[in-house]
Amino acid sequence: MRTTLDLEPDVIQVAKEIAVREKTTAGRVISRLVRTALGGAPQRSSKVKFVYKNGVPTLPPREGEIITLEHIQNLKDEEDL
């Protein structure tokens, strides 16, 4: 849906930078961030259930498991990140 919003220049700049990095549009980035901030579920389907803290996805706590760089790389490969 098209609409006109008055966003601060720094917000637009960051959204555009994220969009380039994620190969998507600034509109989709802003929609996802607003949805997350409002407490909605992220749109992407994921095998890993992330816990969101201040809008940033983090892995849920894991009892007795040490998360290594290899573990993170495997998750990235599985999620195609």
C-alpha cells in the first residue's frame, strides 16, 4: 500500500542502508521494524525462534549450551542469512 509519511532523514538513511544490506526495500525494512516495535511477529518464516530485545533478534537462552561461532555460522547457513 502506498502512503506518504514524514520521516526524519536519519531514519530514512538507516532504513535504506539496511535495505541494501538485506537486498530489499526501505519500505519493507520500515514495516518490519514498526511491526516488531508494536509487538507483532516478524514476517519471515524461521526454523529458529528468535527472542526480540529492543527490536533486535537474539537467540533464546539455552541451558548448559555454549554458543560458538561455528554454531552461529550453522544457523546462518540453515536460515540462508
